[in-house]
Amino acid sequence: MPIFVDVALPAAVRKQFTYHVPDELDSSVQQGQRVWIPFRNYYAIGVIVNVHQQKPSFKTKPVRKVLDEEPLLSEELLDLTQWISKFYYASWGETIQAALPAGLNFVSRKYLNIADDLNQEQLNEDQKEIIEDLQANKTTLNEAKKRWKGTGLNKVFSKLLKDKKIEIWEEPDMKVTVATEREWIWANDKNEEKARTFLESEEVNEDLKWTSALAHIAEELPIRQSEIPDDSVFTSYTLKKLQDEGWITYREVEKKNEMEHLDHEPDSIKSLNDEQRAAFGEINESLSDGKFANYLLFGITGSGKTEVYIHALKKVIESGKGGIVLVPEIALTPQTVSRFYRIFGDEIAVLHSRMTNRQRLQAWQDLYSGKKNIAIGPRSAVFAPVQNLGLIILDEEHDSSYKQMDPAPRYHARETAIMRAQMNDAVVIMGSATPSMQALNMAAKKKCTMLELNKRHANAKLPEVKVLDLKQYKGAMRGELAVPLFMAMEEALDKDEQIILLYNRRGYASYLQCEDCGHIPESPESSVSLTYHKRKNLLMDHYTGYSRRKDTQCENCGSSNLTIQGSGTQNIEEQLDDLFPNANVIRFDRDSTSRKGAHENILKQFGEGKADILIGTQLVAKGLDFPNVTVVGVVNADTELAFPSFQATERMYQLLSQVSGRSGRGEKPGTVFLQTRQPDNSALIFAKKHDHRGFARQEMEFRKPLYYPPFSRLIRFELKSTKGHEVNMAAHALKNSAERVVPDIPVLGPSPAAIPWMNKKFIWEVTLKIEPERGARYIEALVDKTMEVYEADVKGKFGSVRVNVNVDAIN
């Protein structure tokens, strides 16, 4: 019987392609393997998702080659990616692409190969020249097009391609080179003894920076560039000077693993208090039963949720199973990894986007082979190939970064983790001090079991929260700080205590404005105003990456009377330097942490007491544990409310509660100051009382009659086009189509998106509210039918419009 395979490709089209397997390959093909298959005019890479003997009604092409000896995706991960493709309405190939690391996924280049059946004796001289060139040099299609463009051989090359004498093959793009860094060593015959002799001689000028550096470096060599402290005498100048003077040189060495410097003390696992023990006891029963269970660990900030995670993970590893720990931000990874590594050591593989492709591929292979049993990372680590999976932990489950936005698949890690756990009879622990409305609703419907931790560890107390109405402090401000916050900071610094300030706006200022005509420069690539970054003197669009030099004249009226309005983290940092000249201030936002390793370095400095004040965006609110922090200030608590979203108040409350939890985590009591112009906002009222239940009750009462999540599930159709009139008409047509398909459910819109123009495209939205219990089959059928009716209605009239589907959409 002939063997056929269905192959998934990373294209937006939601179908698989069927091929037959030649006799010489039929014993080697398995689900989850990558194959080369003829697709259009080249050989593409796809993944086998089904092997069968059902002959299709059309003539099939043969599989050309199998890339892998063993499947890259287990049956379990194939089932999971198929569910995601249906539930979140993406192609199966796009979902598999997201599940595989660089070097093993579909990211590829098109290379040229000579056809096996080519008879070179039949070629003319021009054809032979091209063939010989390709045989001598491995060449991509793009390189070949450039090489012969504008030459007499261009038509010859095109004819060879058309006649299939030259074949186009995709090959995985293996950008997995070893990451290296400089290691400084003695040059030639130099050594520490000769350096000492030189430094003690009369010819040395001790005032020169490089001689001072030589005295220090004599005891340090060899030293890696990454090991040189920021405040060291070894600057780029002194190192270059020491090299020029013939004292030192460098060699390239492989960078150390980011976990090599961490302590491994497996016996240092902490004993649990009564509350933690009770929570772990319930989880332990489910782990012992080996059946699916879902828990919501609702613990106030500083209550020791991580210790419960560690004990549960230890139980799983001792039983011969593996676990996944999901964290919401890359910034959290270093602290999380160090706490887990202390207990589990080399059982851990870290997966996150700041690693090199090579590091991620190695971590993936260690998990795939069973060499390591624990994966830690952000959202995409939910796909980690952990063998015999027994536990998935979602730390800070409420965090919006668990939702993938672009590109497809637009999955939510929480729902995906629950589905994967069900497929494996594994346990899920969702942990948070401010659980999402969705998680609380799950608990109310008995879809998860709520476990509570109401006390901070040891003698730590929840901080006192003070709300400062900025309308009352107009004449009592120190820069952006109201006097009570300023005085509390002064007092904390006098006691050698530390301070965290949150201002959820990057850059130096909100915007630039013309004093004469009022014009505010906007991005040419989106409908947002440009943010000013003083240190780089740039105006930047944080949504598209566009930037330009700060304007010197108004682009509208030509006036040079431009002023900076508002403030950002850079501006606040400068103010703090002026207000507290003896304090060491460091900034923690996406600009200051853009370099590799910057997250770890900043947090390490602050944790070691080398900085007094940490100023940052929402990154400072998440999971940081510094016992010496006694004052936390939110410079403007109202920033979250500016974005048009039904979730704005929830996000504001969570942000305020989370950042409040950074204070008073040690023996010293803490105080939190929330500066606002809306002191009566419910998020502030409940954050002041540390009353998440009260806030959740009110928020649920607001959402239920409006049929907002968690009482519905949102399916958002996002329409994009470079032509504004076309996308407008297409959005109205799509709404009509949806109302005909599902006349009994609410359809919102059409309306322009919150940012209605980005990357030179106009964006409109149509949103459906469906029952939250609806599953993958219903969602797939609903969207399929809606798109079918829409396409029949518009009959290709709006060719410039692209429609993306976002299930479980959040703003």
C-alpha cells in the first residue's frame, strides 16, 4: 500500500498539503519529522503531521527527503499545536513554527542545487559557466539573482531555473554560532612581577590613568570583559592604552553559561510555614494521584509562593517527571532562575529571547533528550519538550505578557498550559497576588481550586499605603514628587534604606510641542506622538521603532519655539540627581536594559546596595525582592487609565498592588505613596486597603451586565490596509457578515483601533463576544463561516485588506 503524508507549512493558509512517500523513504517517515517537499517552484521545508494510506482525489507529488532521523515534535506537542491552531485560528504550520527553536523551525534560506538528472554534455558554454559556479560555491537564490543581474547570463540563469536544471531548496537557517567575548591576558613576556617592578620604578607617572589601571589589573588577569565592573578603573581607554603599551592583549573565549556563577545548594530548601504547608499538601495529593488538577495560588506579595512552587517541583522531579516554570517577563528570569537553580542545579534549562540562538537550541535539545527536566522561561516556554511532564507553574498568572499578540499564533499561555496539562495528566499552579478576573472566575466555577496565602513570611508586614492627591499639592512639589513622598525618601536615605519609584512612561518627556501653533510631532509610521529621549536627543515611536533627531523647528509652522511637555523615566532620573545629589540613582526600563545582561547587572547593583534609588517603568513592579526597600512611590498612578480598554482599571489596580508589594519585604516596615489626580478611583481605594477581593467583586459587577470577559470570550477581527477607505468599507462588510452568521451574539464595531494607523497601515476592528465555554471546534467553525460569507460578499473588491483573527483578545 502506498504511504501518504499530510505536511504543515508556516503559511497563513489554514490547510495541510498531501504528498506520497517514495518506496525508498516509506520506512523512515514519522509524524513530527521535517521533510523537503516540492511546493510551487521550489523545495520547501514542512513538518509531517499525519501519516496514512488514504489516497487523495488529486495527483500527489513525492516527498523528496526527510531531514530528521527522529521526530522533533512528540505526539503530545503535535496534539497541542493542532488545538492551538483551531482555538486561536492560526495555521498548524505557524503554530509548529512557534513551538520549535531557531535552527529547527521553518526559518530558512533558499539555496540552489544542480538537478540530479542534469546532463552537462547538453549544455552550452554560458549554461556550463553558471553550473560550474554553483557547483564550486554554495549559493542562495538571492545571491545568484544579484550576481547575474544586468549581465548577459541573467536570462540563461532564469531559463535553467524554469527548465528545473537548477533546483531551489530551503535549508534551515542555522544562526547558532558560538557566542564569544574578550578575555584580557598578559602580552608576550609580561607578567605580574614585571608590572610590579615597573610600577615601583622612578620613570612611572602615577597620575596617568593607565598606570593606575595596571596596578589594579596585575592582580586580576586573566579577566573577562563581562567580569569588569561598571565602576572599574578598567575603562575602554585604559584597556586600549595598556594594550598599546604592550602590557596586555586579549583572546576570544566562549561566553560562560548564564547559570555558571549561580550557587547550587540543594539542602538549602526552606521549610514551609503552616499556610504554605496546607497549600502544598493539596497540590501534593494531586501530584501523587497523577491526574490533571488546576490550582490558583492566591498569595499576597511576599507570602512565599515561590517556596510552594519549589516544593511542588521537587516532588515532581523525585517522582521521575519534569516541570515547566513560566514567568511573565525576561526581567524576572534572573531572580527566578537563581532561586530555582539553588535547589535544582543543572536540572534546569532556561529558554528566553535574550539568549543566543545557539543557547536556546542547546537548552531545547537538553530537554528533548531528557538530560534536563525543568524548563524556565516566558510565554513560549510552554512549548518546551519536557519529557514526562508532571507540573506547569504560571507565576504572576495575571500578567498581560502571557498573551501573544503578533505574529500568529495569538495564543494565551494560561489557556495553553491548562490544555497541555490536561493532555499529560499533569498539575497546573497559577500564582498571583492579584489574580486575573478570568482566574477568579475559574475558581468560582470550580474549574480550579483556590489556595490562599494571607501572611508575609517571617515578621514582614504589608506596607502602609498613602494616596497623595496631586491637585492638593500643586504648591508643595519637588519636581514631580509631592512633599510627603520627598520627605519620606529623604528619611529613608538618611537611614541607608532603599527606594523604588515607578513611572510607567519611558523616555525623557511625553512629547514635544510648538508654543506658537500647538503642533505635537507624530510618528510618520503610526498615529502616536513621538516621545523625547534626551540622552540620545531623539524623538522615538515605541510602537514601530521609528526615530529621528529632535526637531529644532516646528514642522507645521516653522517656529523654533518648541518646548518639552510632560515627563518620562529619564526626566525623573535627572530630577532625582538634583534633589538627592548624594544618592546613587539607577534607571530600570526597556531603554536602559536593551543591552544583553543589563537586566541582571542593574538588579545585582541594587540588590548589593550599590544604588539607593531604583526608578523605572512597570518592570520594577514585578517580582523583585529587596528587603532593604522601605519606600515605594508611584509618580503618576493615572497612566494606566489613559488607554481605552475595559481592562484599564484592573491593570491599574494590579500594577499599584504589585509595586506596593516591593516595600517592607524585610524586617523594616514599608510605606507606599500613590500620587494621583483621581483619588476616588476604585483601583486606588482598594489598593490602599490591599483588598483584592473587594476590587474583584466591584469589577465583576461592572463587567457582567456588559458581557465582558470573563463572562464572554472576545474574538477580534483586525483589518489592515494602506488604503483607508478600503479598510473602512471592508470592516463594515465583515460586521454584516458576522451578524448574518451569528445573529444572536453581540458584534462590536466596526471602529478604528486604539492606535488607528501604524507601519503605514490603517487598522480597523470588529469584535465578537461569544460564550466563554465555547471550545476549539466552535471557534474554528464560527470564524471559518464568517470569513467564507465575508469573502463571498466582497468578491475580492478589497484586495489591499488583510484580516487577522485574535481569539481571547485583550487591549
